[in-house]
Amino acid sequence: MLHVIEAWLDLPAAGVLACLAALYGATAAAIVWTFYGSLLGARVRRVEGVVAPFFGAVGILFALLTGFLAGDIGDRNRQAARAVSAEAAELRNVFTLSVAAVSEMREIRAAWTVYVKAVIADEWRAMANGNSAASVDAPMTQCCAKRPIQRKPPSQARRHTRRC
């Protein structure tokens, strides 16, 4: 059941609205068939108390449901776009800093390349199913484990500077 709901929410807004319209249309067709097409039609038509404004309330509920659902779908899409943009920006920052650094950071760039390829090839596919890919953890750990050559602390660096 959970996969059906996830698949339904992953549809574009027009697809969700079409599914809802089909659901409500099928419900209306079932009601009409019950009243006029089935053997129970005569008994059901004798039931009194259902008034026309009741059906107007159902239409308002449908409009509210579709409005809130469309808003939620749009919000999820915006959140996903922001997350991908932030990840891409941080990856660009890491690469740019590794190129601009004074010390040689080829190992970090190599680990960065493996990490990016693993994210694109494995992680995104696994995220579609609500999982994470194990192949991403090793390159990320390797990338974080590579440290540039440490400079001398400022107290030691002052000893070797000339004073004017």
C-alpha cells in the first residue's frame, strides 16, 4: 500500500489530478449504477434524507483535497531542487578549494571524482526506493581522510619571518 501512495505522490500535478478525477468519476458511476442499474435500485431510491447540498459539500472537499495535494507536491519538488542544488554547490566548493590550495591535493580530487560517480550511479537509484547506497560511504570516507600538508602553527612561523 505504501508503494502505491509513493507512486501516486511521485506523479506530476496533472497526473495526480487525473487520478483523483478518475476516482471521483468511478465513485459517481458506482452511485448511479446502484440507484438505477442494480436490482437494489428500487429499495435504494426509497431511502429519503439525502439532499442536494450534500453533493455540493463533496465537490468542495474534492477541491480542497486537490488544492492541498497540489501545494504539497510543489513544495516537495522545491525541497528536492534545493537539496540537489546545495549538494552540487558544496561539491563544486570542495573541488575548487582542492585546485586552489597551495599543497598538492590530487588524492582528494581523485576521491572526489569517485564519490561523485558513486552518487550519480548508485545513490540516486537507491534513493528512489528510499534506501542509501553502500558504495558511496567508502569514497566519502576516503575523501575526508585525505588531509593536506599542515602548515606550521603561527607561533613557529613568526620565528622565521624577517622584521623590517
